[in-house]
Amino acid sequence: MPLTDTQIRNLGARNRPYKVSDMEGLFLLVKPTGSRLWQMKYRFEGKEKLLSFGAYPSVSLASARRLRDQARALLASGEDPSAVKKEQKRKLREANGDTFAKFADAYIVKARKENKAPATMSKTVWLLGLANADLGNIPISDITSPVVLACLRKVEAKGNYETAKRLRAIIGAVFRLAIATGAAEIDPTYALRDALITPTVKHRAAITDPATLGGLLRAIDGFHGQTTTKIALQFLALVAQRPGEVRSAKWEHIDFANAVWSIPAEQMKMRRPHKVPLPPQALALLDELRRLTGNGVYLFPSLRTHLRPISENTLNGALRRMGISGDEMTAHGFRASFSTIANESGLWHPDSIERALAHVESNQVRRAYDRGQHWEERLRLADWWAGFLGELRAT
């Protein structure tokens, strides 16, 4: 028998929820709190489903019946009313701008305010570009784990397993930002931790045999390309810093009087300032370089504009032109050469070598109590390494 407004107003709460039927699948669910919720029971493709219309009296009896009739019309045309309602909500959220792309942009702004390194920002923007191609226009609360996985599988299909792993991580970071603002409830990337192919770790190629390293140093000395590129490789071998830190080095960071190169935090991978002692051999290289580029900002400016440093491919490209393959040595490999040979010498405390490489102690407690830079030993270590390379070169 159809309901009336009088009957609905007189419905009282009970210890348990109960239903009061109207017509054609429409009913009221009365909860122990006294709230009355309109719902409709229907079947679609053999499955029983429920559709909610809201609470009485905000949704009147007449409104509930009109919504029921609309749902029945959709069923008659072969559509699932619940799916249509969900799609309508998605379009509304998209119109309001709570898309993945919106929060990806917000994450980029946040990362820039945190002074992430230029290389890190470039990689972040690139990865989020990959994500936006598939997820950008979707409301972030509608994105599920399978949707994210489909995006990641496209990257995996090209054999880029490490990129897929990093893409999952950056997508997760965007979701955590959305969760913090209330736009999303869960991070769908959490369930995908074991779903991706684990990339095989491949360490950067490095020469650790002293005799072979000596041959490389002689090849660099005989390099017939740009003089600044040759000096960059010679300097890189002496200081054993990251190629990106050498490329972005500025003249204002070089203290010739105290023989120290001070690298600001924003140019360091770990975002911590770092000081590098400069042995006489390094200072001699910088004196030569100063006559070539000393009037500019960067030690090693681009050939196209002095406003930017050399590209990240310049040093590795020079090694390739000398006949040194990527499986033999990379610009980053000079750090491994230094670390391996210095540690095997038994002359230096491992912590001094780690500080020289600007590595950060992973043990949080140990890091808190070991803040020294081992500076005095690092001065001796730098002189020893420069002398050792000189001996290899002359051998």
C-alpha cells in the first residue's frame, strides 16, 4: 500500500533499522537514530542493487517517487541507475576541478617551494606528465588501484621498470596531498607495491683498477675537444663530487684563499650544504679555467649561453668520444673509483670518505651524534688522492 506523508511523519525509531515500503521498489529505511532514508531496490543484469535518494523530509515523498520513476526509465533503456548516478557525480567533481591534474600541479608548486634540485624538479614534472596523460582529467576520488595500475603497465610495457616504480611513488605523493586536503580518502598506489616488476639494480660503470684508471686519466689529458670539457673531467676526477654538482658550480662558490669549494644546499642531492677541500692540483686547474670562463657565472658554461651550465650529457659524451664505453666508465663513476681505492688503501677512516662524498648517515641516531665533517682528515685525504692520481697518470 502506498505511503502517505502522515504515515512517514509518524514512523518511530526502533532498536534496529527497519524498512517501510512504498511502491515499485521504493522504501524508507528508518534507523535507530530516527533518520529516514529513501532507497530503491532493483535488479540489473541479474544482480540485486540499491539506489539511495536522500533523507526525508529533505527529499519529499513526491521527489522520491519522481527519482524512482527516473531510475526505472533508465532500467527500461538498459542502463544501470547506480552507474549513471556515479558518472553524474564524477562529472560534477570534474567541473569543480578536483582532478588528479589539479593536485599534481599543487604538488609541483609545493616541491618548488621546498627548493628541490632542478634535476629533481625536471624529473618530477616529466613523471607527472606521464601520469596526467591517463589520470589528469579524472576526479582524484574516483581513481582506483586498477586505474593507476593500467597507467603504470603502459610504462612497464616499454621495459622501463625503474620509471614505472618512480611513477608509482610520485602518484602516491600526489594522493597523499589530496588526502591531506580532504579531496581523497585513500592512496591507491599503496596496494600496488608488489604489483610492478622489480627492476634489476645496475650500478653506474666505474674503473676501480688503479692501472686502468691511470690510462683513463692520460686519455683525458689528451682529449682534443673543448678545453673546458677536458678541465671539467680532470676536476671531476680530483674532487669526486657528483657530475651535476660540478656542472652547476659557480665562481662565487670558490674560495681561492682558503682552497675550499662551498656547494649550497640547493645544488646538493641531499639538500645539505657541502664543503670540498681543493688540493693544489685542483686550484691549478681552476686558475687555467678562470682565464677561459672567469668572467661569467658558471665554471663550465654552455657553449650556447653563459647563463646555463654545460648539459648533463657533455661529460659522458666526452668519455664516449675518447672510446670509453658506458659499460666501462661514466662521469659519476669517478666517485666509485675514489671510494673504492680510498677504502682499500686502509689509510682513511670510512666516515671521512663518506663525508667527502657528501653521503648522509642513514642511521638517524648515529647521524644526530656524528655531525662533524672530519675536516682535518678530509684535507689530508684530498691531498693524498690528488697525489695518487698524479702517480697513476705518470705510470
